[in-house]
Amino acid sequence: MLELRHLRYFVAVAEELSFSRAAKRLFMAQPPLSVAIRQLEQEIGTVLFVRTSRDVKLTDAGAAFLEGARRTLLEANAAVAAATRAASGEDGTLRIGYSWPAVFETLPALTAAFAVARPEADLLALEACNTDMAHALLSDELDIALAVCAESDSELSYAPVRSERVVAILAASHPLAAEETLRLEQLKDSRFLFALRKMAPRMTAFELALCRACGFEPEYYMASLRSCMALRRWDDRDVALGPKSVGAHLPDIVRAVPLTETAQFETSVVWRSMDSRPIISAFVEASTRVFAAEGALPAG
């Protein structure tokens, strides 16, 4: 079987056309170099060099072999460099799952920062509900997640990256849709659209607790906020709660009005606790830097 070291030895002799000069270039003695070249010739079944007492020349077979040997060594070196970059977190593909509200501002900001820090890395972004993201992380179907009201699990690690003011999403025809701000209590007679519990139980719990803290038990039903807007199933009694960043990206049938309550939606980067790959820590570090920097994103 051909060995890369034999190819390196062959290329050195072919370029130097001298066993002594090639041995010096390779930092080795001449006799073992000569033995290695003879082994290579035996392996491929042809003579690669014509040796005389005065000089060394490539045979036709040696000249033909030289191009392929150089190409093989270049590809091998490139493979080693790629592996090194991946090990240092500078390369590789990062599969990231994200909650729908994060797609408007948060995800683009994080991925842009990561691209600057690790330009050789590729990102594959997949939208998913919170429970699916947790399962996908634990089953190694995702590398990292960007979750609003992330589900908790003892095998996962979390880094909060953004807290956003809560907005009420109302029908554009709702009497309160034109207000600059609202108290949640003003919407107590509305019908709340909460995230499907099986898809985002922590988000549902957060929204219920927010209503109860304002002194009322909401009438609600479980629905996909995104689906309701896409299908235009929204009447004047319907209201949903969401982070402020979705407010500028809504269809014309609804409006977002900030609430005066101090509770905020929290977005976190989530990953497997046992995953110590540098590319993971690089993404987490880039994420926390972006949101720590004043003015990096529109104020939440």
C-alpha cells in the first residue's frame, strides 16, 4: 500500500534530482531515503528514477507519477487543515434550531456575528417548536438551538441572550389596536391564543402566569400563532402575546401593542451539556457578545 511519506520522499527527490539534497530537505539520512524510493518503485511495479554516479533523472513513468503524487499530497494537506479548523471551531456545519419569533431579528443578528467570528463554518437553520428542539438536541439531530422560553432539561446547557418586552398582538380592527401601550388587564375579556402546550409548555406557563399576575384567569385556546396569521383566522376578541421583535413583521390583519408589564420573554441559546466542541462554544460566545453590546439590536 502506498504511504504518504513515500510520496513526500519521491516528490523531494524528483524536485531536487539529487538524493543527497533531498535527504537534507527532508531532515533525514540518505540511505533510508534510497531504501524508501526502492520500496515505492517495487510497490507500483516500475522504475521512477534513472540513477548514475553523476546525476538522477526521472523516467517517463516517474514524470507521469509526479503530477499525481503532488496532487495527492496537496489533498492530504488540505484534509488535515480542514480537520484542524473543525477542531478549533473554525469550520464544520452547525445545525441550529430556532423558535419562530427568533427569525425576525435575533437569529439573523447571531448568525451574522458568528459568520464574522468563524467564516469557514456553515450554518444550517431549521425552524422547530421548543419541545422538538430539546428532543433533537438530545438525539444529536441538532447541534444548538435558539429558543424563546426554552424547555428545561438537566442534560442541556443554557445561555440567555435576549430579554424582550411583551407585546399584545391584536386584530387590526380591534378598538385598542391603535394604542401606544396597553395594560394586560385591559384585555381580560379577550380570548387568548396560547402556544400549543405540547409544543411549548414553558411559554404557555409564562403567558398564563402573566395574566394571573394581573388578576384574571384568561379565556384561551391552544393554537399556532403563526398558523392563525397565515390562515387569517383572527377575530376582534383574539389576542396573543409575543416578544417585541415580532411586532414589525406581522401581516396586515394584526397589530402589536407593547404592554406596560415588566415581565419579558427570554431567548436562550441551548446545547447539549456534554458537547464540548469548539464550534459550539464559539457560537455561544458570539451570541453573548452580540447582545451584550449596547445598540447591537433594536431595543427590546
